[in-house]
Amino acid sequence: MRAAIVHSFDAPPRYGTTDTPHPHNDHETLVEVLAAGLHPRVRSAADGTHYTSDGTLPFIPGIDAVGRTEAGELLYFVAPDDAGTMAEQAVVDRRRAVTLPPDTDPAAVTAIAAAMNPAMSSWVALRRRVDLPPGARVLVLGATGNAGQLAVQIAKHLGAAHVVAAGRNPERLALLPALGADETVSLQDDPKQAADDLGRAAADADVVIDYVWGPVTEQAMPALLTARPDRSKPLAWIQIGSMAGMEITLPSFLLRAANLQIMGSGQGSLSTAGILAELPPLARQITSGTFSVDPLRVPLSQVEQAWQAPTAPGQRIVLTPA
């Protein structure tokens, strides 16, 4: 079969030929892959920087996809760590799959492939890592990325009364009020100024969804906590991504001077069963058009070009067989 193949961590995957996979047990079935999203998580696996990477080469990239079984069943599925989805065919473990309506139109199939992975990060975090209080106030750090843009919408959908969206890209930041952001804060300015702006806009936040970490969080965390009217009010800081850096320096006084709860949300901090349980309701919301999604379809044969192609604000590349 034809597939995208990672031969080196220093180069984009190449379109080539590899063996067709085969099911190994009663839980598995072979599907024709219809659409697979090119997510940041896919890129980090392909360049060897993701924390689950074991250095094995070559391999097929891709962590999820929409596929159709020989019997015509339409499935959204999450691949195991040792199998990719950017190929003409893939093996699906039905325990990691969601059945979609058989008449789901091609546009919705592409939307599912584009949005499930980035949407899952905040959807699972807000439903499984914290109890989002009614009328909650939420800050999304890194809201100008695709996952952050969806996080703004998801927070509002799940009942947040006030959402502050913070990000670096001014063009994408300008889109967020129409998607549910009540306030926006630019992270493009001097880090100290950005932190002060966050302190003013989100001092009373209940939850922070953090896709940035690094120096931005290092400045923002004390700014928010010292500006809080009531420091004993719980603040759940959910670390999901590290676009600005892998580490922060955390002064010990912050943990004593405020009711700060720092947690992560991702593989390992949640059970596989817990994550999979959230797939069906999220898939229903995406296929029903609840969230704004802008996929860019690219043929699998153009995977090398797709890997380096620029995208418009809010777009996500989806590789399709033709």
C-alpha cells in the first residue's frame, strides 16, 4: 500500500510503498483511511521530540483518522503508539474507535479528522481533570493555535460564563471574539507587559488552559495570583502544551500564597478508557457543526509539501487518499 513514511527525524515524511497491515486479534479490523489530520502531535512524533517517541525508524506517522471498513462501517479511531494512520489502509482497534453515522457527508468526515485531536485536549481537560463550576471564568493561554481556538469554543459550550483568550498571532486573536472570547490579551508584547495584562483580565479565573508554558507561564502565573481579589479561591492550572518552552521556574511562595492547583492533561495523566469515553460526545458536537472547523484537504501523495505548507488562521491540514 502507499503511505507517508518517516525515514529520518530531520526530514518530512516521504510518500512511498510499505506492507499492508493485518489485524492480529478479534478486536481489530482493517479500514480504508479516508482522512487523517496533520496535528502538532503528529509533527512532534515525526521529528522525534514527543515524549512518547522511542527513536524507532522508519514508521508511518498519524495518530488518528476516519476510515471505512470492508462492510461499509464508518469509524473515527485513535491509533496505538506503534501504528500510524497516514496510509491507504490502517488497522483499527475497535475499543479505540467511534462509529459515525454511515451517511456522514465528506465535509463532516474531513472536519472530524481535522478537529477531534485538537479539540480533545481541552474537552477532556474540562470534563475529566476539573469540575468546571457553573458560570466559570476560563483563561486560554495559546488561544491562537488550532487547539486553543477550539478550547475557547469548548469552554463556552461547557458552560463558562467568561473566557479570556490570550495568544501571539494578532490575526488569529482578532477572530476569537466571534468564537466566544469575551476578552483577548496579546502575548506578542514584552513578557512583563503581557503578564500584567493577563493579571488585569483574568485575575478571577477559575481555570487556566495552558498550551504555552515556558517564559510566558513563568511570568503569567505570579501576575494572575498576586492580582487575585481572593487568593484562597481555587485556581486550576491545566498544563497541556509547551509551545513557548518545556520548563518554568516556580517560586515556592506561589504555592503557599494562593490556592493554586497545577496539573497536566494528556497521555498518562488520564486513563485510556477515560479518554476514549469522551470521544463519542465530542464527535457528535463536531459533526453537528457546534464548533467552527476549517480543514484544508491535501492528497496523501503530497505529504512532503503538506508538511511545510503554510495555513490560514484556524486551518488544519487533513491528508486524504486522493
